[in-house]
Amino acid sequence: MTAAAAATDYQKGWLKGLRQQILDGASFAFVNADTPHELFHFMDMPMVTNQWWSAVISAKQQAPYYFDRMEEMGFHAHLPRYSSLPLVAALEGDPDRQPWGGLPAPALLCARQSSDEHGRIFQLWSELSGAPLHLLSAPAVPDPDPDWWLKARDGWEAFYGADRLDLLVAEMRDLIAEIESQTGRGFDEDGFAGYMARIDAQERIFDEVATLIAEAPKVPMRISEQMPNVMIPQWHRGSDWALDHAARFRDEVAERIAEGHAECPDERIRMMWIGAGLWFDTSFYRAFEDSHGAVFAWSMYLPFAADGYIRTDHGDPLRALAARVCSMNEQLHQPPWVNAWMVEQARKFRIDVALMLIPEHDRFSGYGSLFAKRALEAAGVRVIEVWSDMVDPRQWDREAMVARVAAELDDYAREVA
């Protein structure tokens, strides 16, 4: 896609600039994926995301070395790979092995305590670097209604609870004060309201794209192209470029559908990929198109851009941001929320078969998976478990996995024949 190439080119240029800023000594924040990135973007503090940096290290084929070293260092075998890989690389201490020659010490660390391990991982990073650490609380919702995506966009105050939102707003104000101290910039409340409105507009465009793809007679683009067209603008959400790119992406998808374009002309089976990307082997997503007419129509990144991010501000954009962040990871991974959302998405996208990535060593991302599998199967979707990790390829056997999935697809085809 033209849009995908444009997004990738933009990101390369931005990364080059970010790298130079950091290597030139600019203060930067190192943060987890489910923290309020909007505060750093709005206040112009450079930021590196833990899980993104993990994917970069994995893409450079360095993950096996670091995970072997992790075990030699004495860390337990079930430390979540996606979240711990950057810390292990920093502890290992050889910058020449890392991308960019390694990261210098950050000026600020921020994580949300959405799993037992994240707080400790970032505490160790703080001890190693000397950077101040801001940990955001993640209290549970007492009565988590399953259909969260119907209530969270507008009725988030009642849905998530005033006490939880009060807590996160207070913690974000402490974080804002730290960013102000680091950058010398004041927090402009009115300007932030406009910034949040632009993000909302961007996510509504992505909502249109998701509906276009879901309703298309055949899948007009691969998820390997969906991902950069969504993830890169999300990285820059609310910027002029991100808004323009979202519209460009929507228009190109609409044009493809109008022209009858199909990524797999012999499409017979529509699939969904559940979980984060398989970052060390993204070509796996094309493995079944020619042999089975099976094409991936869905990954979480596009539909979650709308359901997970659109939050009406009701005159209080900082509180709306708290509503966006306060249960972000839980909605993607924990029952009953993930069960109901996966079933709703499978119905919307007319999914036949789901491949479910289950990272054995990441308790938060993996332990709710089998509940979602049961819900999908009850809704008539065949689910194939993929026990692997997003960034650790040591136990990944592509040939064996392709053979296993192919056998399941053969069996499915016989059932529906």
C-alpha cells in the first residue's frame, strides 16, 4: 500500500531524529506501553516505549542472546519476555550489541502496575540508571461489565468508577509536575484539550477503516500492512501528520474496496490474529493464502484504536485520558472483557478461524487467553493455540507451526464443505 510505505518512511525519519536527540544528550522518558503517552507527546519530551524497544531488539535478532543471559543472571524463567528484554539488555551492559549502540540513562521512568512484574522491572531500571520512577496504580474494576466498548467511549465515569479515575488523575498530575521539571515547560490545560480532540478525531477515522475492512467482500489488505498504518500514527497520535495519514489510509482502503481488490483472490477462510505481533517472523501472516485461501482480516491494533482510545472529554480532558488509560491492558487480555470483545469482533469481521498467541512466560498477556478461546468456540469460531512469545524465537518452529495450522485449516474446510 502507498499509505503503508509513507508511514514507514515517516517513522524511519522520526526515529533517526529521535536517536540523534538521545545520543546528543536530550532528556528522554522510558515508559511502558499502557502509560499516558499523551502527556509526553504534548509536552515535547522524547519518549521510548519499553515494549517497542523490545520489538526492535528482537527484530535485530538479539533476543535469544539476551534471554540466555537473563537465565544466567538468575532471573526466574517466567519473567515476561516482552517487558523484560530491554532491562536485561541494559543489565548485560554491552552497548555495542544493542540497537543504536544502546540507550543512555533515561531522565524519567514510568510504568503502570498492570502486572505483578512491571513495578519491579522498572524499579530495577531506576536503581540501574538513577532515573526517578513514577508508578501508576491499576486497581481492579469491582463489577467489570463485559461489553466495555459500548460504555467506555461516553459513559466512562460511571463505568470505570470515580474513585479509580480520581486516583489516576492525581498520579498523572504528579507525573506532569515531573515532566515540567524535566522540560522547563508548563502544562497548558486549554492546549491539551485541543490535542485530545485531535486524537479523538484520528481514532474515529480508524473506526471507519475497521468498518470498511470488516464489511468488504474480501480482505483488501494484509494485517502486516494494517499494523504500520495504525501503529505508527498511534505513536504520533494527535499530530497533524497522524491525522492526515489516518485519512490517507482510510481513503486508500475505500478505493481498494471500490475497485474490488483482494489480497487473497481465492479467499475462502477469514482469520484473526489474537495477541501482539509476532515481531521476529511477521511473514508468517501470509503462510496460508496460497495453500488454503486463508487470509488474516483482523489484528487488535486497528479496532482497538477506536474502542480503546475514543473517550468523550465532558469538559475534562485529563480525566478523559485517565479513562483511556485506567484499564487499557485489562480490556485486551483479561476476562470477562477480552472474551466479549473478541466475540464481538469475530462476528463483525466474519471470522472463521482465530490464531491465538499465548505467551507462556507472560502471565498478564497469556492467562486470560483460554477463557477467550472458550467464548470464541461457543460463538462458532475455530481457535488454534499458538504457544509462543512476541519477541523470543528460541522455541519457535515455523515449519512445525505451519504444518499444524495447515492441518487445522484442512479439517475446518472439510467440516464446512
